[in-house]
Amino acid sequence: MIAFLTGRLLFKSPEHIVVDVQGVGYQVALPLSSYYELPAPEAEIRLHIYTHVREDALHLFGFLTEAEKKLFMLLLEVSGIGPKLALGILSGISAPDLHQALVSEDCRRIQGVPGVGKKTAERVVLELKDRVKKITLAAPFPPLPDRGGEEKIWDDALSALLNLGYPRPQAEKALAVIRREAEAPETLEEALRRTLRILFT
């Protein structure tokens, strides 16, 4: 069972990354909360890993902090939540915000994530509100700046939003608002942060 990886960041996208560990490339899915903090490709990274094994596949899910991994694992224990939805929740809500939402029993905040209905949000809060208090949040590994072409930023941001479950018209409308702002985002991470703020208001 793989629990931790240290290696060179070979490739990154909002859908997955590839980590080169001594010549072996591991494909890892990350929530956007961890993706935001990744350094540029070729840098060394360290990830906490959750290994999800099925009869026909093995999937790796990575996190920059142990607390984020623990939140992911707690979500998996809620009836009806699988790895994909758990990853979506942590992509739609940062680990500190999710922690606070659970502690304060803020179902509406969790319900704002695509794919999470009212009953699921209520079940998440009911089952995890007490257990989440045992998790201590920690800062991620320090990030390095990442720059990309402007059009690629918009294309990647749209792709990430569609993978999160937002309908294309809603995602494109939110991105259009950002594109009209005087100060354009310089990175994909910044574009996603600003767009998600619009989608959650």
C-alpha cells in the first residue's frame, strides 16, 4: 500500500499529476486545494497518498498535508461518498473551510459543491461534525511560482471546472466575468480561485 511519495513533478494538470520516483511515473489525482500549492514541473514534491484498490484498478490520491488526507478518508466513510466525490468536495472547499463547515454544522456550504445534494451534505455533517475535531490542520509544503500562457490558463480552468461537475454554460459565464476584470490572473491556480469565488456567491 503506497502511503507517501517523494519525487520529481513530471507533469501537472487539474485532472492529475505524474510524479517521477526513481524512473517510475506515478499518476496521482489531487484535489484543487493541493493542486493550487504545487510547484512548477521538474521540482521535487512530497505527497501524502491514499491508495484506492478495486478488482480492476489501483488509483492514487495525493495530498500536500496529512490533515487533508485525513479529511478525504473521513469523507469516504460517509455512506454514498466514493473517492471521486470526496475529491470533488475537497476541490470545491479548501481543507480549512471544510473543517470549519463541519464543526459549525454549515450544511449549505458543503451543499454548494457540485454533486452534493442537501441530504448528502446533512449526512456528512451529522457523521463527521464530532470526529473532524480531532484533526489538526497544518500548512502545506511551500509552493513555487508557476507561469503559463494566458489562453492555456483559460482552457485549463474551464477543463478543471467541467471535471468538478459545473455545467459548461455556468463555468464559461463565471470565467467570462474574470476575463473582463482589469487585472488578468497570471496562473491557473489564481484563475480557479477567483472563478470559484464567483460560483459560490
